[in-house]
Amino acid sequence: MQTSFPHLAAPIHVGPFTLKNRMAVAPHGPFYADKGVLTQRYVDYEIEKAKGGAGLVIMSFGVANHKGPDVATSMFGGMVATWDKRNIPYFRVIVAGIHEHGARVFFQFGESAFRSKLAVSALPHLGNGLDWTPEMSKQDIADLMDSYARCAEVIAEAGLDGIEMHGHGDFFSDFFSLAINRREDEYGGCRENRLRFFLEAASVIRGVIGTERVLGARLSVYDLLPGSLPLEEGVEVARLLAASGWIDYLNIDTSIEPQLLEHIIPPMYVEQGYEVYAAEAVKRVVRELPIFTAGRIVDPQFAEDIIAAGRADVVTMARALIADPEWPNKVLEGRTADIRPCLGDNQECIGRAILGLPMGCTVNPAAGNEREWGIGTLQPAAEKRRVTVVGGGPAGMEAARIAALRGHDVHLIERSGELGGQVLLARQLPGRADIGKFLPWQERQLGNLPVRISLGMEATVDSVVADAPDVVIVATGSDWDKSGLAALSYLPIAGTTQANVLSVTDVMAGAEIGDAVIVLDLTGFVQAPGIAEMLATAGKSVELLTPYPRVGSTTLEFTYQRPFIMQRLATAGVVTRVDTSICSIEGMRVELMDSTTGQISVRDGIDSVIIVGGRIPQQGLAKALTGKGIECHSIGDCAEPATIGRAFGDAWQICRAL
Ligand SMILES: Cc1cc2nc3c(=O)[nH]c(=O)nc-3n(C[C@H](O)[C@H](O)[C@H](O)COP(=O)(O)O)c2cc1C
Ligand code: SF4
């Protein structure tokens, strides 16, 4: 096949196999297992990736210590108890499904101190409430080797093509660390000793799976912990592991979990390919094995260039392929403009997983719902209907797209002169352009479909009725509250009707803002810090207040955005104050209250107060259409203000059933 991406399309030998291309699924746990056992959902999820064209699927995550705590109760529910033979029938279906598409499948497993309550050395440990976890004994090590063997037996019996040892914050990697490994026996001290655990485990696993299957290792060669594993040391470790002859490839990344997960799965604030340098460093010294790389690789040309420049041999992607499993096929078929882009928001993928929920995706509602919504499931509607969609934000655009794909006659009406809704504003916040990455994609898709789009048109009951639709989909969005009405009190903040008190919408629409600004964040999400940073960068003196105990205490926490946002706020010079709300605003005088102690303080000389309150669903049209005899559905923020993911999900739910 002729392709503009010859390096991504090129086959490569890994162990005894030839991968059909160099686009691999980076190991990522979707957390769909049930009490340690794979499920149909898991099966469908993994096979979808091969359907989409990836040459290799590295499944994850399997815990390995069969004597460890119950998998069901471990952090990140939904992991696989790799040793459990009940997984074999599921694995076999996955293997058959993936092989059918000409791809290969490996399974990643490991065991970590934060799950196992075992530690390489006696140290306080996050997974143990920071209590000191005792150093594992020789018997513990022998037991772990036994566990690894049991896991490898299951993988081999199930017919998988290979195993990947999980080594970015796991016993496989903790032993390398100069900070974590303080042992005084033959597993600690000199480099040879620090490699002993990994090499013993590799020899045990290899002993079970033989050479007809692949054994590889995910390896953080620079763990970013002070005094732990600097890059030069990590590269030397990689060189020695490669030279040992036990493994067939190295999947290189950086950082360590659980301490620095924000660097393993970083949000949009981090540049594409941020850790390719580490794979490149290993590739310079390891000539005998294929070197894999990962880390916010989303753009096909960027991926192609990594391989073309010899920086790595295989590009692995987790989130780009969650957002669009057909990424590889689209690349090979020259349809890169059709790739649905990952936003790097982390909200529905790792953001859900951290909360112990099954993984999804903001822009791909099919993630985890492949059986109903996956590749090839969209069917033409039994009956062509006239569908009027009101509102051209993410929900409305997606509704129009799905309805048109199913053959309906679609009219999309948007009040403003541009499609995109609030995302047009959200993408203007500093560092957050990627949140709007799907808009050009949606517009392109709509442009390829026979959708009538009316911009600058205010839909009224009369105009909608005049359209003679069979179905109306109302996606009129939400508007930002600036009354400060918080669920805590149900009372508005006194003075919020003043001209110098502004909402998110006012600010993003370019309202005049003075030099001394207070931003009150009642949501704990990205808008308030984003606005504060934007204004401070423009030279204003900005104080960011929140009644919560932490800035960004809601979504930012579990989407790994918070550390980056806090850093940006500090750099911009924003003063932050937690546990604080506003009692009243009178002219330029703002009275604050410590929400824990009730203590009052006053700020004078404040030019502008920006209240980032909740969002109010815009339900006027939907309500007015009730009783008019037209089938009507509300989706997205106007049904319930939530996330872009919810907007997409609503659109799919309704329009796939029309
Ligand atoms: C939901 C989710 C789960 C992940 N689970 C694992 C895992 O089990 N093992 C692993 O080595 N990496 C895991 N990762 C990290 C990815 O392999 C990858 O290194 C990271 O997401 C950066 O690559 P990306 O930008 O292509 O997503 C996970 C990532 C995500 C998003
Ligand atoms: S949820 Fe967001 S970050 Fe995660 S895969 Fe989907 S688009 Fe990418």
C-alpha cells in the first residue's frame, strides 16, 4: 500500500515475530476486569484496537502477587489477577480476535509496593498510609518469583504472544533505584546487585514462556525522583538488561508511580513526545533490541518523524488510540484528517480510573462500549427523519454528525456566527488550546455530510415548528452563574450585580477588567485558575480564592492537571488563598470569610471581581417546545451541565437510537 508514512507502516521484528507496522497500543489498563477476571467488555475493548490497525496491542494491567491483597479492593479497581486461570478463556478470545486482524498481543503485569504492602527496603510508603513498609525478605522475593511464574503460565496457556514486565514504579524498577533500594544483601548496593531482582524475574518468566513468545520490559530510565534513577544510570541499566539476553524489546519511558503519575500520563500542558529523548538515549547504546517509545504522541507526522530519525523503533500510544482506535488505519489509508484527536484532558480515561471507575473517553463514547458503538456498528436509520438540532456546541455538532451519518435529514442551528459553543472560549485559556482540538475535526466531518448549517440564527419555538422536524434535539448549553449562589448557602453573594463583578462568559467575551482582580472559584476546575493565569500574565494583580481546601480540588486532582496548573499560577504570580469565600462586594471593597473559621478580612481597591460559579442549563427552548407534538430531546449542558464527554455521550445515546 502506498503511504505517506512509510516508517510507521514498516514491519519490524520483535523476538520471534514480525509486527506488521510500528504503531502499537501503549499498555493501559481500562479497568474493566471484575474481581480480577477479564470481562466481555475487556475483550471487546482490546480487539477493537487491532481492528483499528495497530500492529501490536500491549494489554494491561495485570497484578502478579497471588498472595497480595484482594485485587477487587486494590487502588484502581478492575485490574486483572494475572495468575487466575479463569482469565484463560477470555484471553483466548482476545488472542483470536487480535490475530484475525494480523496484529500481535502482549500482556503487561507487575507488582508494586503500593498494592502489595511489600517494599524493596523499609521505607514510608504512599500505599501504606505513609507508614513504614517493612523490607521484603528473601522468602518474599522467592514468593514473588513464584507469582511471576504462575502469571507467565496463564499467559502462555492462553496463547498470548508475549509478556511485558511493568517497570515504572514496580518491584521490577524499584530495585534499580538508588533512593528506594537501600538493601544490604545481594539485591542492593552495587549495580549488579540492584539488577538481580529483575534478571531473576526475567529468567523465571522466560523459563515458562520459552523463546517462542516475546518477553519485553517497560522501563523508566529516568524516574525524576531526587537521587533515585538519573538518566545516565537508567540508560546503563537498560544496556545491561538488553545484554542479559532475557528480553526481546525495551519500552522506554520516564517517571515513577505512584509518586509522579502526572509525568507518566500528563495532560495537555505537556508537549507531544515529551519523553522520546529517553528512548533516544537508550537507542544510542542498545543496538540489539527494538526500542519502543511513548508519551503524548498524537500527530501522525510527529510519530513518523520519530522513527524516520531513528529516535525509536516503535511508537506506542495509549490516549491517541483510546480517542480513535482507527488511528493506524486512517494513517495508512491517508485519512489523517479523519482522526478524532485526543485532547489530553485526562477526564474520562485516567480521570475515571483514578476514581475506581471503568475508563471512557471524552471524545470517543465507544471506548468501553465497543459492542454497541464500536467500529462498524453505526447502522443507517430504518426511516429517514427530519432532525433539527438547536445549538452548535460539542453536543449539537456531534448529534448532527451522528444523525446525518445514519441518513437523517439534519438542520443544525447555531445562534452565534461560529460552531463550537463554550469550547471556543475554553480553548483560549492559557495552555488549553488542545481542549478545542476536536472542533476542526467535527467541522470537517460535518462538511463531508449533507447537514444544513444555519449560523447566526436564533431558534424560537415558531422557527423550529416552521422547520417541520420529526425530531428536535436541543443542545442550547449553559450559562455561567456570577451570583455566587453556592450550594453551601443557597444565597447570592451581596453585590454581585455590580458592573465590576463579572462571570466567566463576560471575561471570555472580552469585558473590561481592572488592574486589581479577585477571582473566586466555586467549581474547583480549570476555568478559575485559567482566567487567573491569563489576567496575571497580562500584568494584572490577581488573587485566586476558593472555599475548598485546595485550588483545583475537584477534577484537576484526578486528571493530573493540578501540578501543572499550580506551577503555571506560581509562574504568572497569582496569589492563591484556600478555604476562603466572599461575603460581600461593595464598590471596590470586598469582604472575605475564612470558610473554616468564619474569620472576616477585607480587601480594598479591587477593580474587578470574577465569580466562577456553577453553570445554569439553558432550558427555555426545550420547555417551550413541550406539548407542541414534536419529539424533543435535550442533550449536553442544557440537560445537565457537565463535561464535553457527557455532551458527546448524550449525542451518541440519542442519535444512535433515532
Ligand atoms: C487509562 C490509562 C491507564 C494506563 N495504565 C498503564 C499501565 O497499566 N501500565 C503502563 O505501563 N502504563 C499505563 N499507562 C500509561 C501509558 O502506557 C502511556 O505511557 C501514557 O498514557 C502516555 O502515553 P499517551 O500520551 O500515548 O497516553 C496508562 C495510561 C492511561 C491513559
Ligand atoms: S479522555 Fe481525553 S485525554 Fe483521555 S483519551 Fe480521551 S480525549 Fe484523550
